[in-house]
Amino acid sequence: MSEYWDGRVALVTGAGSGIGRACALVLAETGAKVHAVDIDGAAAERVAAECGGWAHTADLAHPAAVDALPADVDILLNNAGFQHVAPLTEFPPDVFSRMHAVMVTAPFLLIRRVLPHMYEQNWGRIVNLSSVHGLRASAFKSAYVSAKHALEGLSKVVALEGAPHGVTSNCVSPGYVDTPLVRGQIADQAAAHGRPEDEVVGEVLLRRAAIKRLVDPAEVADAVRWLCGPRTGHITGISLPLDGGWTAA
């Protein structure tokens, strides 16, 4: 197993915290060398130090930032993203555009950037961190839902084009993950509803899920490692839900 990972180079966006950090650490633990990319340079530096990799500060809303990132990458994890919740009639168009730039255009540009290297060596693994909102919709999340749906479609196209070159492309689509971003949403929902945070988790955020527990970032990271591993060469073009049964209901 270790021989499989020897010399692999991974690039993880949004690596400074939450899911991205967990994935960077797991890939490094497995044996890959990791480029940790984040808009927060200090956070990227901390994670790079933790995993013995390289730190990159990048605002992925700007194509020039993507152009400055490494292209000789064997494993690409498109994870960077953010959330904004508002009714359509009040949703700021600039926030909508920025969310799509970070969560759709940047992955497209990064994939386009690393594919020549992957094609040359006839091997590559691309994992796009989607969401249950790439498969289902929720009110007041027009930008996030549409961006994740677009990412799912992009991932499938990459799977078809990459297959003859030994490149797989898949989405991991979790429900609510226990990250700082989600914890902030829980606090906001608790304040808005005048209810304890634990009730908000079970009865508001996870209302449609069978398992009333937030997903641990380590669970997502393990799924990413598996999709990049030696037994998944025939798995491509899929969306792997880690949603506690949300999409089954």
C-alpha cells in the first residue's frame, strides 16, 4: 500500500480548516505530499506544517490565483467554498457570482491545469467536494445549491474525458459536517428560532436525515482517501453521499 502512495503529490483547496484540513492530513498520513491551499495564508501555513507539505495563499475567485498554483499534481481535491443564506429576492448578485467563481470556475480551471500532467503519466485522481445540496435543494441557498449541482455535472464530464487516460473524477457529497462553517449556521439558527443548539441540529439541519448526527470531517477524509486509493480505479463519474440517509428519504 505504501508503495502505491510513494511520490504522489496532492493539492487540496480550502485546506486551512474543516474538511480540507482533515483531507490534507489523511492524504499526508497515507504517504502523499500535500499542497495546502487556502485564502487564509496563516491557516494554510499551519496545515502545511502539520502535514509536512507546502502552503499556498490563494483567493480562488480570481483566475490569476489558480494560474499561480502547481500543475504537476497527481491528486486534486476541489474543496474550497463558502455559504450565504438569503431569499432569492434578497440574494446579493455579487455574492452569487463569487460563490460560483470559487466553487465552479476555480475547480474547472484547476482541473484544466492539472490534467496534462495526469494524462502524461496515465494516472490521476480528482475528487470534488460536493454536498447533499448537489443532489437536493434547500430554500434560501440559491448560489450554493446551483454551484454544487454544476460541480456534480463538471465532475461527470471530467470522468468521461479522463477515462482513456487513467484519470478518475468523483464527487463526495456529505450532509452537514461538523466544521466551523456549519457551527456558525447552527448558532445563527438557534438564535433565530430561540432554541438550544442541539435541538437545531436534530430538528432543523438534520430534519430530513435518518441519522441525527453531524458528519465528522475525518469520515469525509476517509472517503476521499478511498476514492484515491488502489482499489477504486473503476469508480468514476459518481457522487458518493455521506448524508445519513437524507437522499434515501
